[in-house]
Amino acid sequence: MLPELKIGKIRLEIPIIQGGMGVGISWEKLAGAVAREGAMGVVSAVGTGYRFPELVKRDKFGRPIGSVYTHSKEALTILIKEAKRISQNRGAIGVNILCAITDYGRVVQDAIEAGADAIISGAGLPLRLPEYAEGSDVALIPIVSSARALNLICRTWEKKYKRLPDAVILEGPKSGGHQGFKYEECFMPEYQLENLFPSLLEEANRWGGIPVIVAGGVWSYQDIKWYIDRGAKGVQIATRFIATHECDAPPIYKEILLKAEEEDIILLKSPVGYPLRVVKTPFVERLLEGYNGWQGCVSHCVVPCNKGEEAKKVGFCIADRLGAAWLGNYEEGLFISGANGHLLKKQGIISVKELLEILTGKRPDPTLDHSLDARDSLAVPGSGN
């Protein structure tokens, strides 16, 4: 039996946060279904203009033009309100907003106005997040990769805004998407989640016991219990939720993950400036062979890309390629997965309810080798997010 998770005024029966996945992997259907079961469902605020193309200005290829349409307020509002309707007033609905996106402050305010219960923010340090959330009681949850990062956030927030995070997510280097580490660090023992956790927990306790959520290396009920027994208050899991009926991802996305082998899941250089974990597909194969698929900057989606300059260097626009994946384009899309997404073939497509029963120990886990000890069946404590 797992304990409930308390984050500010939020009370979750299940101490699990479903990780935010954009573009279009965790929107209203997945987030609402997760919350309905008593956990926290999370809507990704990235690229919401792709969800309702009739609401945004687009170019001849269907790409939203400019950040105001790429990260659309109208679309995000619909997604949050629909997720809350699906949730039937259970659990909570969070919104994941990357610090790196253009119009970050505006999108935070959009999410709060639409009724988000929590703002989860990583891909950079959200040092100004309380400023954008001023006057609201929304829970603020930064994502960090070290105790040092948490210390900086706490010192800054306390000095400037007289507040601290309502919880903190420590994300290790086995997560899907962008990593908060250099490429080589993603494979070094000292940067693995289980080795980062003790110092982060100590730092959180120094600031009055900020609830610690672990991610990027959490796969099973045994993993969850292992971390909670050692002081974590909950976990964030993303990749496993892709293989659910309710996940907003197109069928081809789920099919790709169910067919992926361990060696197919790799790290790429990204225009955002962080290593990006994806599944090897035709576009990625061409990219690795030297192909440059950049087609100009239309979306102005992230600040570090410098209006396409970094995208041109690495050979692709992140918004274009994630948008292509959302549209079901196998040849041209980028399909993100955690390091152990290859285990999903053992799970198959199941309901969110069934997955949460597995993750809370109520059902056997088909992805684990039950002839071994559950933790020994994985390479390290935790096995991808």
C-alpha cells in the first residue's frame, strides 16, 4: 500500500505524477484519465497549437506560425478544462511548461487562468516562476537534476518572492526527452537517479522538508516503493503511460514504442541545448548519416534555439519534428521514449486504470522477470521513465 501524496493543498490517493510529454502525447485524454484514478495527470503546454489547427495561424505545411500560436492560449485552455472534466474532480491536473519555451511567463499565466492545479517546470531553472504565478495558489514544482540546482531555486525564490517550491522533482538521465546533463554524464554512475537522490533529499530537508518526487529512472511498483521507503514522497513516470488506450499519442507512436529494441533508443543533440532521448526511426537514421532536415524557423518555439540558428546546426527543428510525430508521420517525426521504453512490448496497450494498478502493486507487472527479484531484474534501481 503506497501512501498518499500531499503537495500544498493537493492530496493524491496515488503518489504518482504522470510526466508531461509534448507535442501531443499527454494532453486532455491521458491527463484526465490519470487524475480520475486519483493520481496527477499532466497536460504538456508545448506545441498546443497542433491540437486545434483551426484556432491558429499556420504556414502552407500546417506549422503554427510564431510562439503565440505554437504555444496557443486558446488550445491550452481547452485542454486543461477538458482534462478536468474527464477527471471527474478526482486527483489533480498539472501543466508541464518548459522553462526554455518562448513566452514562458505568458504560458504559465495561461495555465493558471485555465485552472491548472500545479505548474511543473524544467528544461532550465524556473527562477522567475513565482513572479508569473503571483496571486494564485497553484502548486509550483520545479524539475531539477541536482541538489545544487534546488539550492539555487530555493535561495532565489525565498529572497525575491518569499516562498519555496511546493514540491521538487529530481529527474535522472534515463528519462525520455531532454536531459539535464551533458551527453557523457548520462552514462556515468554518479549522475544516475539513485546516486543523486540522497543529496537532493538532504537539500530538500534543509529547506523545511520540501516533498521530493523522483523521475527518470522509475519503472515499477518495486521502484516506487524503494524510493518512498528511503524518503521520497512520490514519483513521476511518463513513458509507461504512452502504452495506454487513453494516451493522446497517435497509433503509429504507440506502435513504434512497442516494436523498439533497447539499442533503438538513443540520445541526440537538440536545438534546445540538452541531449534528447528518442527512438531510432528513418529521420533519425538520416540525421545520424549527416542529413540536415532543417526547413527554416517558423514556430519560434524555444529561446535557446535562437530563432533557428541552433536547429540549423543540429539538422532539425524540434517543434517541426515533434509536430510531425503527433501528426503520425513515421518518416519525418521524432518519437521520444525513456531509456527502457523497449520493455513496453511486454506490457502491450492497456488502460490507465490497469497501469496504475500495476504501479501500485495490485496487479503483477508483465514487464518484469518474476523469476528474479523484482529489483534485480533491472540493471540499476529504476529502469527508465
